Amino acid sequence: MMREEDELIRRRQRDRARVMAILLGLFVVLMFAITIAKMTVNQ
């Protein structure tokens, strides 16, 4: 029983880690796009 619960917990942790990685990647892309947009407006 504990083994199944441990696997379920690990799977949830992996899923949460994937979601956080995707959100962090999107945030980085957003910051990059904003920086490029600001640079092109100033020229």
C-alpha cells in the first residue's frame, strides 16, 4: 500500500515540477520579448 502511495506522490511531484518548468520558461520568453520590444521602440 505504501509503495502505491509513494508512486502517486512522486508522479504528482513530477507533474508539478513540469508545470513549474513550463511556467518559468514562458516567463523567460515573455521577459525576452518585452526587452526586444523596448529596444526596437527606442531606436
